[in-house]
Amino acid sequence: MTKDLRQAVRYDVEVAAEVYTKSAVLPAQTRNLSNTGVCLDVEVELPERTAVGVSLFLVTDGIEDPDAKPLNIKADIIWSSPRDAGGFSSGMRFDSSNEAAVKAIADFLAQLS
């Protein structure tokens, strides 16, 4: 039996996202989200152990507000692997020093519970 050593509960939630690398802005979609990180589906492989910017387009009651600004946070890429359907999934850990973004994620996840 494998023990799950994750620090935070993962929520299966799909919201639009963007990943900002040094050379590109990549569209993405969340697979799951927690207070400490996110798993994103992207079309290209993202190198592990690199820092990126992430914008999350959080929704209210399943509806994205076109006037709402995205939540922006820095993250470190922990892992990346190919998907059977094409593209890649990447697990990222959020930079916890952005307290406002961390609180916004916690508030968003609280509404899902």
C-alpha cells in the first residue's frame, strides 16, 4: 500500500490557465488544484525544476467572469509526463510568499467543499 505524502487535499477542478515561461505564454487547463499546487495539462513538456508564472481563471458557480482578473502566482515545476491523449501534464508547487494569491486559492477551494 502506497501512502500519499501530499501536504494538501487535491480538488478535481477544471479551470482555464496560462503558463508563462521565459520564451512563451502557453494555454493550459487544470486537472486538480490544492492550496499548495496545481496539475496542469499543457501541449508542450515543461522542464522539471524550473520556475514559471501561472495565471488561473477561477470560476464562480462554474461560470468564468469575463471581467474578473486571473489569479497570478509563481510556481516550480516538480514533474512533467506525457498524456495518452497527447500533450503533457505537469505538477507544480506554488510560491507561498504571495500571500494574497494563496488566500484567493484557499477561498476558491473552500467554496468547492
